[in-house]
Amino acid sequence: MNIQLLCERFGFAGRVREAALRAEALVSQIGYDAQARVKTNVLAAFLEEGIAESDLAGSFGYGYDDPARAKYEALLARIFGAQRVLARLSLVSGTHAIVTALTACVPFGKTLLSVTGRPYDTLRNAIADAPNSLVRQGMGYREIPSTESPSAPCSGSFDKLRMTLVGHDTLEKELEDKNVAAVFVQRSRGYAPRPSLSIGQCEPLFAAIKQKRPDVAIVVDNCYGELVEEREPTHVGADLAIGSLIKNLGGSLAPAGAYVAGRSDLIERVADRLYAPGLKDGVGPTLGFGRAFIQGLFLAPLVIEQCLRGLDFAAALFAELGYEVDPHAGETRTDIVQAIRLGSASRLRTFAEGLQSAMPVNARFRPEPGSVPGYAEPVIMSSGSFISGATIELSCDAPMREPFEVYLQGGIVAEHAVLGALFAARALTSS
């Protein structure tokens, strides 16, 4: 990244330019060794699977014997170390896939236990608050609350929260309830003031759960975390890992869809819930998008590394400007989300407007806070993605509530993420 060139070309000067040059000096020392290993793992999966050009064709209609779907899911199974994967266009989002999996894993009258506190807003709404939520349909639901406070500073560490989960009396007591059929774990921060959960932190948590209740299904929301670390939740004991295909795994090419990876018997139950009992996973056309899915997966490790480089710069830049950030530049990342605590609703708006002006699509639009399904408060967003909702592309989201954090995510070209951060910083320093 040539920050000097960007500053000259786009007219950044004064405080922003000085902070940018200091940030550049810091991030130039950061290595991305984990991404080198992830790239190797993905390359190995492609060579082991033996993709042929004829596998890219896909199908229409019912989707019987879809070669692209079969190869794509086999590739994902290798990468996740999973028995089986269901990756479908008919799963329209990560939330849709998670709810489908939860209804498959938690029979009527049984209980779902969230051990990472309150799930992100739209999922919590689907589980417990919406008029036709899972709870209203007969599912039991409880949460072990997080120790993280909305007013607490960005900590960059999940240790405090993990201590309430692994070996804690509350977890032991909750798992004594034989009605608990599944445990839910959210890895990413989910647009909330809490750190994300690494695979290394998942491992002892999963082991503690299985030691107490080997019959309980561990279901992990893996959104934003895929391929950021060398291992996935299914490598360390998760029964199911779930996420969107238009985020990390899509490599900016996948047009839609979501996935569920894990135990074969649970995947079959998810397929029965998604389609119809008895159809299993034998239907679901790729509609000619098989090439985009498979090529996007091939490119995904490179794209994710670009995201991480851009987010490290943004973290360094806004720290230099005096804002709290989580994680800090150079800290181990577990997802593609950067939290920046701005402290006021007006700064959220200013940041979003500045970022929007750097977008490749809709740069002349002005973001406004608005109602978003599942959120109690208005949410302001910046997005100029080529695929709507593809947060592997540069974007930000910010619920208009305390502590007024903005969540910067994605960036398929590091220089573009840097430019977006600079535009947002200039808007804030000029306001």
C-alpha cells in the first residue's frame, strides 16, 4: 500500500495524512502467516477433490445430480474437516441457515441454550421476539449472559467472557437440564460491543460442553470468521458451523446463498427441514452459478487477506486519531469485522457518509439511519457492493445506540479499504 500516493491523489492533508503515515509504518510490520497456511489448505482441497471443467456446469429445475453443487459441497467439507456440507442458493442468508439448523436440532418442547450471551439482533428476534419466533412455536430458549458491558471499553480479548463459560457453575447447571438439545455459540461480535471468539477459545468451551453433555449438538454461527484462521469450528468439536456464502467463502463472486457444515446426520435433518422430509439433499439447482461459487472459493483466501490488511490499517488510523478500536492493528483476528467506538450518533452518521463516498457503486448516495428487520433501533449503513449484502466487500453497519460503535467490514482490495477509512477519517476531522 502506498499511503503517500493515496494522500496526494485524493487530497488528504493535515491531521489525517499524518495519522495515515504513522498507521502505514505500523501495519507494514504486520505479517499474515495464518493466511499463507489457509491458502495452502484451500489449494490442497482443490487438488485433492480433482475439479473438472464439466463440474462447473450446474443445473436448473429440481437440481437432480447437479455436478457443481456436489463438487462445491465436497470442497467445503474438505476445508472444514466436516462429514458433510449443505451449501445452497435456497438458504438466502446466514440467519436463514442458522434458524433452519436450530429447528432441525431442537425438537418441539426441547431447549436451545446460547452460551455466548444474547445473539445478534436479527437472530435473537427470530428465536425469541418475532410474532412467529421459534419460542412461540414451542422451542425453549435460555441465554448465559456475557460479562461484557455495552459501556466497557473495546478490550480486544475474549478471556473475560470465556471465564463465564468454561468451568463455570452456570454452564454446568444449565447443561444438567436434560431438555437442552443444542448449544448455540456466536463467534463474531454481531454488531455489538463484545470481542469475537477465536477457534483457540472455542476448543476448550466445546470440550467442556461435550464432557458434560456428549448428546448435545454444538451449533456455531461462523459468519465473518471463515478462513480467517487456519482451523474452523468443526475442526475442534462443533457439530455444525453455519454462515453466508456471500461473505468470506464467496470471494466476492458468489451471488447468494448460505451453508451448514458438520455431522452427516444433522446435515440430513437440516436438508429435510429446508426442503421436505425424504428429499434429503438431492435437490436444489445451482442455476448456472456453480462456476462463481467454486472460483469464488478458490479466490477467497486471497480476498480475506486483503480484508485483513485493510482493517489493520483502519484500526491503526483511528487509534492514531484517538478512537478506541477492537481489535488493534496487528492483534490476531478471528473475523473480518473492525469495531471503532465513535461515541455519538452524529459521528456514526459522519463516518458512514465519508465511507460511502469511497464506494465503487453508489458513492454519490448519502446513508440515512433506517429501520432494519430485527433491530429495535435504527441502523445506518454504508455499502456500495456489486452483490447486495456481500459484506466481504467494503461496508459498515452501526445501530444508532450506545456506545455508538461502527462496525467496518470487508474490503476485497486492501487499497480500497484504506481509501474508505481515509474518507471516513477526513469527514470526522472536518465535522
